[in-house]
Amino acid sequence: MKTLFFTGYPGYLAENLLKQVLLDEKEIEHVYLLVLPDQKHSAAEKVAYAVKQSELSEEAFTIITGDITKENLDLHPEINEKLITSVTHVFHLAAIYDLGADKELAFHVNINGTEKVNKWAASLKNLERYIYFSTAYVSGTREGRIYEQELVKGQTFRNHYEHSKYEAEILVENLKPYIPTTIIRPGVVRGHSITGETTKFDGIYFMLNLLERLSSLPTIPYFSKGTAEGNFVPQDYVLKAASFLSFSPVGEKKTYHLTDPNPYTMKELQQMLSEAYLGKTPKFTIPSQTAKMLLSIPALRKWLKVEKEAMDYFTVHSSYDVSLAASDLAGSGIICPDFKDTIRTMVEFYRKYKHDHTRHIYIP
């Protein structure tokens, strides 16, 4: 029987990965969820919903308050002793994901926090797998083909999020010789490929925010030449693949790109979304530097609901190789759907909930 421990709950990825794992794995004895004190109520509500969807009883879930940036995760000594002898799988998802996060916060949580989780995971007596959620963008500004086994290549970074996740992944990579570790590198996660459901309108949804604001214009522009690949992957693919690779013996001591194997360029994505959402094909191009300059104006980017850092992903020509992920997922039935086949439900969901302010992220 397996005992699971999650960081990052009740965050978007951790919440949905837990649901997926509960669907896939039938030999789960207990689930421990590490939450910050001010998130305990929200976590309890989401656990209650998870219980209804699973075969486990409410007693099989324990919410623990703590802090990944502190020694022993700030766990009560008595609870920590119990976890050290019982936890078999650690899922580390707690992180600062915001592209615009300041350096001090991103480094403190993503690097220092991961160092603390690593140290704690290494102390567990019955650990079968340590699963760390990184990002494909640890490649930073590297261009060309990026392979799953690559990490330290002298790259620079577009923002503190990328840099901090890179440094954190190095720390996790160093654990592979000593404890069974799986590193997951998703692309930019978007909504469910079938239902379109998402809790956050960021990433690819910035394009929809922009189209919504510009909808009254007679013609719509492209933003930059858009020759770079846009790697946006549906949450259900990432969650199913991560769940499978986290428990399958094949996933031990490996790093996986959970990215789109057949990505479109940013220009193609802009065209598809503009035609699907507005029925308009973009007719002219605004240079990327001009677009970024306009987004440097706080009032304008707040009105458009677009982070200025998003423009950096229009100009770096990176292509993410998925050979290892494709090979190890072969026969599982888990594949990444084509973006164009999922646009309709994505747009419908956005159109329905575009006025829900809780789904829009804060734009400083």
C-alpha cells in the first residue's frame, strides 16, 4: 500500500494531480497534504470534494500545516516522525509560478524551499519515489533542439521564475544517484482538452484576453513575427502522463518533457485563436519590441490583462524533444492531443467565464 505526500496543495496543479492519481492508483492507504496555515480552509473544502470522487474515506486524508522554506518543512515533531516511517511517494509541486515574480521571492520559495523538501525526502525510511514538478523552460533562452537529459548548458533566463526553477532542478537532479526520483517538465499548462475547464486565465489565455479587449477593432494584429514555437499542453495530458510515470518503474531516475510533440508557431496560434474567438484573421504585424514597450505601461497591460513577460515567449526559438516521454508512455494510451482539435471547447469555456475575476491573475 502507498502513502502519498503532496506539497503545493490546494494549488491548481497539486489539486488536479491528486484527483488523477486517485483515479489511477488503487493501492493508496493514506494521503498527506502540506498546506500553508492560511490555506487550510480552502484545502479542506477541496479534500471533501476529492473524497466524493474517490474510493477512499475521509479518514484517509490528512491536511498538515507547514512551510517548505523551513527546516523539516516546519512540521510538528510528532507528525514528522510518523511521516518519516510511512510516506512512500512525495510529490513536490509547491512553487512560485508567476512569470513576473520578484527575484527574492522566487529564489526563496523555489530554490530554498526545494532544498528543504529534498533534505526531508532523503530522510524518509520507505520512500519509493520522489516526484518533482519542474518546467520545460529551465532551458531559458537556449534555442534549437532541447533534450530531456540536458540541463546545465550555460543558458540565461527570461525571468526569475525560469532561473529559480533551473537552480532548483539542479538540486533535485543531484538526488538521482541516491533516491528514486522523477522530474516532470511540463510546457505551459492550459485547460482540459475535452471540457476546456481551467481555474486560471494565464499562459495561452493572455491571447484571449487580448482578443477580447481588441474585439471592436476592424482588423486584428499579429504580435511579433511569431516564428517561435508555442508549447501549450492541456492539463489532462500532463496529469495523466505525470501520474503514470510517477508510479511506473520505467519512470525512476528520469526527466521528462511533457510538452506538445507537434507544436504550432506563435503566429499560427494567434491566427487560430483569432479566427475561433472573433471570426477575424489578423492582417498586420506589430513588432515584438513595440508590443513589449506598450505592455511596459502599467495601465495598458492591466486593461489588456496581459503580463509583459509573456512577450518573451514569442521570440526564443526553442524546440522540446519528447523522445523519452513518448517511449515510456507508449502503450499507456496517453497522448497529447493536437491543439487545433481542442480550440472550440477552450474558447467556449473562456467565453463563458471571462468575467469571472477569480480566474484572472493579478497584473501589476
